[in-house]
Amino acid sequence: MNNIFKFAPSELVFDAFVCWTLNFFNEGNQEEKEYAEDFINLIYGKKFLNKTIKVKKIESLEKQYKESLIDVYTKVITEENKIIHLVFEDKTHTSHHSNQLQRHIDSLSGEEGEQIFIYFKIGDIYNEIKNMPEEYIVLDRKTFLAFLKKVELKNDILIMYIDYLEELQKQEHFVLTLIEKPFLTEEEQSILFGSQYGCYKIMERISNEKYDISIGNSFGRPWTNFSIFSDWNPEIELWRGLFWRLDWRSNDQKIWKPYLCLRNYKTNKDTSDIDNEYFKVQREIFKDLEKKYSMLKYGKVHNKGAKEREVGILFFEGDNTVEKIIEIIPKFTEDFIEHIKTKKAFYNI
């Protein structure tokens, strides 16, 4: 199917689809109104244990609402004249940030009626729900797709959106199969490490789910990391840490490859004697562990950077398969942590 949503994956398009769905209650025929009401009840039922309401009207439907820029806001009036505020934070492949969820809650403070805050994401949900205000319910792609597939409304836009979400499901499943493969072709490697979901799932296994994983995007490429040591000084707003980073860069042969790198980072460029001493010991520990875990091949670190410096690196190439790195690096990490503690080579130890 020549699907327009494949060419328009942005959150603004997602916002528009949510508004389009809700607006059927105001401007649609009976079948379309039922679709809109069913969507509202999908949300209401998640919040209030499968309870349903009868909608009398949608009094307000706004995008980028109030000072907190709520993605989609709607004010629902029920047949019993009860007021319900629906507040959507829509996400495709990013996560919430900048305290935006709490700001949405604060922006509706004092409003009469029930308030339902929805974290609605069609991309893959990572560990962002750990830091989510308890007022929010989560509506994910799997739940939404199951709902849409039960809708009897015959509409080309709806059919295309269902097709789009199903394609995302297939891509997710394919990426998981790549993680399990012992060897990858160049094309398969590009698909796996070009996927935020794939990178997250690899790091989830490397971290043994002991550390909080962060995700991001740089020049169109996904990156993923997790900190194994962290030190925050609020008086001078300085953060220092040691973290594993999954990303891409040129390898020793100047070929662009995905890599796993242990990095030393701080939020300013001022380098003290203790910074340099700790970094020196950290590199020495990493080099010693390279000998113990010689079944992996390690790359050359970059000797540059003020805020961010490479302690050690290995590329996903040759015998460094995804399977082998996932098996060995968790043990490497635990050994590294013990040596850092023994030698007191970090700030808050």
C-alpha cells in the first residue's frame, strides 16, 4: 500500500490523527461518532477500570494548548453533564523530557471536573515510564492497534494508519530476530544499529537491567547509554560519570561501524589533577581487563576531548558479535566496577 503515514512519521502527524479521531464526534455521521466515543472510552476504561461513559459533546479540542503546550487537549461533556479533561502527550520515537508531564498537570490545576493525563506513544516504550507522574496512564501502540482493528468504520485514512502501525510491529519483531542471530550481514547490521529499539534492547541485556538506560538521536543516528558511576554536585551544577555508550564512529580502519565505548564524562571542560588521575587509573583497569576478556577484540581509543574521554572501546565487527558482547560485557562491567571501588578511582567512593 502506498501509505502516506510512512512518509510522515512526525509527532505533529500523530497529533493530527488523534484530533481527527476525536473530532468525528462533532462532525461525523453516526458510525464515525461511535468510533470517537469508543476511543474516549478506551482511555476512560484504562483510567477507571473498564468503566464507560456516554458522551454528550466535545466542548473543546485544541493542539499545543496552554502555556505547557499540551499536544492534544479535549474537554468532554457526558450525558450526565460531567466534565472530563483529556490531556494527551503524544510520542512517536522520543521520550518525555524537560518536566513536560508535570507542567501539563500544573497547567490544569483548579479546573473543574475529572482530569485524565495520557502518555500516548506509538513508538517503542522504554524505561521512561519509571519517571512518569502517577497521574498518567500509558496508551501504547499494541493496545491502540488492537482497538483500531476492531473498529468497523470503513475509512481510507484509518485503514492506512492501521497498516502503518502493523508495519511498525513487524519491524520491531524483525529487529529482535537480528539480536539473536550469531552473524549479521552489513545490511542487517545497519538495520539493527540504525534502530533505536534495537540499540535499546542490546543495552538492556548488556546492563542486565541493573542500570537506567538513556536514549537519544544525533544527526539522525540513535545512541543509547547507561551510567555505571555517577556523581552530582548541586552547588556547582557539575555531573561526572562513567557510562557505556552504544553509537557509531570510524573504526581503526577508518570504516564507519557501530561500537560500544566506556566513557568518562563531566559537564564542564575544566580538568583538574584529580580528574586526570582518576581517568588514568580507569584506563589502566580497562587495559588489564582486556587481557582477562581476550575473547573480544578492543579498538583504539581517541585521545581527545575535555568533557568526554574514552576509557575503552570495542566495535561490533568480526568475532565481536552481538551475542558475544552481550554475554561478556556484563561480566567485564562488574569486574571494572569492583576494581574502581578497590582503587577508589571515582569521586564519591
